[in-house]
Amino acid sequence: MTTPETEQPRPEERLERAVRAAEQALIEYEIAVETFRVEVENFSRLHHQKLGPMYARLEELDAEIAEARAARSGDPEDLERARELRARLLPMPEVEELFHGWMDGGGLFPEASAMLTDQPVRPPQRVRPSEEARRLYRELVRKAHPDLVQEEDECKRRAEFMTRVNTAYARGDEDELRTLAEEWAAGPAPAAAGPSRGEELYARLEWLDQRKGLITSLQRELEEGAIGAMLLLAPDDPDALLEEIAEKLLADVAERERELADLLAQQ
């Protein structure tokens, strides 16, 4: 005689367990990818703020060197090369309006002007979620993620709430994440899910598989991008990587400036 202890779960029960396990695994995966996306976005901003002006300075020096060579040789190919490099540096219409208040009269961020003139540099603001912010974010996602429910109104409520959570996480705002955690705890409890039929569970598994495919594509896109690939080189200390690249660019700037000075001296 079969006892309750040895009774095997019904097929639908096993399927429901598989669905719940797949949901939790997907959420953990999405948390990891979203965390990496936030870090890529912040690293991209810091990379542009700190290194972008030095890349621009190198392009300007390349144009000036090409112009000096063209003026000295008069060769049509040198002249064309100089025109091409200069054309790349022409300002876009209304670019000053787009960057009003962000740059100085020379078109550089104050930090870049200081760096290129050997003055003290104010480090760019580092916005990277702290361990506490990550902990709060993970707890909120596990509790409030819209993928945990199927009822349309509740899913919409959770999606709107998670938009605010993601925004606070992207800013690394621990206080806001704590406030959101308190808000969620005080809000309406999620409606209890009724027993699912086998067809619904199979459909849910298919949807979860499709969702995983989309997240995998996003992860691959992030990792294969230039900034993501750089971040993967130094995931624990991206600031040190920025410093290393900055030193290399400053050395390149100095080399170009010497080359330009030599060309101008020969004219």
C-alpha cells in the first residue's frame, strides 16, 4: 500500500515545480545581466568623460601634423589627407547648444583641460552600485519581479515598480532602494496563484525559454561591445584600467606634440 510519504507527485505538480525553478533561475540571470549593463553604462560615461577629450586631442594633433606635412611637401596626396583629417574635426551644427555648460571655450571638459596642461585633475564621479545597493536590488527583484505573476494588472503594477527600482540601482542610490523596499513591504500582497493546468504550465515554460534567449542576446551584445570588453578585462578595478589607458594616451599626445613641433621647426 502506498503511504503519503512515498506517494509520487502528480505530473502537474512536478511541472509546476519545474516552472518555479525556471522562474527563479531566470530572475537570477536577469539580475546578473542587469548589473553588468549598469556597470557598462557607468564605465562608458566615465570613459567618455576622462578619456574622450584626449582622443579628441590626438585627432586634432593628427590633423595639424598632416597639414604641416602638406604645407611642406605640396604633394596632392598629402593635401588631400590633411583635408580629410580636418573635415573629421569640423563641429556639428548647434553642437555648442547641445553641450552648453558642459565644456569650456576650448571644447574640453574642465578635467580634460587640467589633464592636458599638467594641472591637478578632479577625478570623475564614480557611479558604481555598492555591495549594499546590490543586496537591496537583488531582494527587490526577487520579491517584485513581474515575471513571478501571470495576472495582467499585478504584472503591470510590478513592471512600473521595477522601472523605479532599476533607475535607483543605475544611480547607485542606496537610500532610494531602501525607500522602495519599504514601499513594497507596505503595499498590497501579491494575489495567490491558483492551481495551474498543464497547458498553462507548458506555455509558461516556453515563454521563460524565450525570455532567457532575449537576455542571453543582451548579455552577448554587452560583452562584445568595446566598453563591455574593456570592463571584462578588469571587473574588480575598472578605475585602474582607466588610469592605465589615460597614461598611454597622454604619452601618445606628448609624442604627437613633439612630432608637430619638429615639423613646424623645419618650415
